[in-house]
Amino acid sequence: MEMAYRIIQPCAALQPYVQMYWAFDSQLDTPVRKRVPDGMASAVINIENFSWIDRGDSREAPYGAQLQGLCTRPYTLYAQQKTASFGVIFRPEASGLLFGLPLRDMTDSAADLEGVMGLPAKNWIEQIRNAADDRERGCIADAFFLRRLQRRAIAHPYLDNALSLIRKSRGNIEVEQLSRQLFVGRRQLERQFRAHLGLSPKMVLRIERFRNALQSPQASAGRGNLTAIAHASGYADQAHFIRDCRELAGETPSQLFALSRGLDSGVLF
């Protein structure tokens, strides 16, 4: 097989924090995946060679292991020949618990995982690289994060509850309403979001609505009825959805849906 992308589920205790692990192998030197804003953060360990990231205005080779913050614009992953990687997709509010640091300085960028975490990350990275298969890597990641969770850092005020409300509303809640439900001033809420996530509540809401639109039953069923997708997802109209698609994904909806049809050369959302 020239290219394979596999999903590994974390253990039950980690599922409130970790969406999934993934493993990737490629024998090609081509664009393999387009990543669009999805409200999630990630960690990536390159096991063999490197993937390249094309952010539109730059093409960069990532660190051997990196922590990626939230993205507000798309980027494309390119694989060198004989590339192998292991990744973690996690909820951004869990960054403090899992990695011990906020994401505020990593918006649309990445940081050297070993450089920001030190020896614990170094040992974990070596174990992942030396593991025999996906199952073993998943078990190693589970054990690493479960140990981190035992330390149980204090949750950021308002942030966890705010993100929970945003997800429950599918991005369809006003910032003022969010503030009222949390009994906190809008400015204070803004400061919490920017201090820990690097984004405003308004941008997080926009990304969450867009993500839900792309994953909606209307999108999965037809991949074409933009009015139905827009209406079901809380957009004012079809034009509003198309505008968000162009600005957040760099594509029209039809172009994005065409990319998503292929498993091995598609789009992540």
C-alpha cells in the first residue's frame, strides 16, 4: 500500500480530552491531506522522515515532534517518501492537563514538543518511535496521558464551561449570551480565550459552526444542497456559508466536498 491513514481510539478515561490518535504511512512524495479549521489542537510525532506543511505563504518542515495550536486557515500536508507519523487530536482546553502549557502562542503554527515539555516528552517520543505497531503506540499514549491527568491542574475559570456550551450550541450562540450563561463579563471571557487558546470567543464560535456544517447529515447525504446545509447549521443563508468556506478552508463547498471523498488524498475535518 502506497499510503495509509488509520484511526486509533483512546481509552475511555481519556475520551473527554482526546478525540483520537492517528497513524500515517506513505511511500509517496505528494500532497496527502488538507487540514481545515476544526477547533481541535494536535501533537504529531514523526517516526520516519518528515511531513511538510504548506500554509499558503510558506512551506515548512516541522519539528521531529511538534505541538500544533488551533488553526484559523487551512494548510496542506505533504509526505516525503517513506514517511511514518503518529498524532494526537485533542480538545484545546485539555492542553494544560495533557501538555502543561497553553496554546496561545501556537495559533496557525507549531512548537517543538520536546523543547516545551522537556524530558517527559523526550521519553514519550522515543517510546512511540520504538513501538512495534499502532496498538502499542496507542497504549503508550494512553499511559502517558493518564499519568499527566493524575496531576489534575486546576481548570481555567470559565473556559471549559464556555467551550462546552459552544459545542452544545454547534457554534450558534452569541458571545453576550455565552457571557450571561457563565455569569462573567464579556471582556473577562475574551481575556480567558486569548490567554489560553490564542483566539477570541467569536472566532471559536465561527470555527465550531463551520465544522458542524461540514459534518452535518445534510452535507454527508448530498454534498450539494448548500441551502439545506446552511439552514441546518445556523447560517443566515447559503452565501454566508460559502463565504465562511472560502475564508476558513480556502475552497468553495463543492471543491471541499470533492476533496473529502477520497480517504487517502482528501481533507481532514
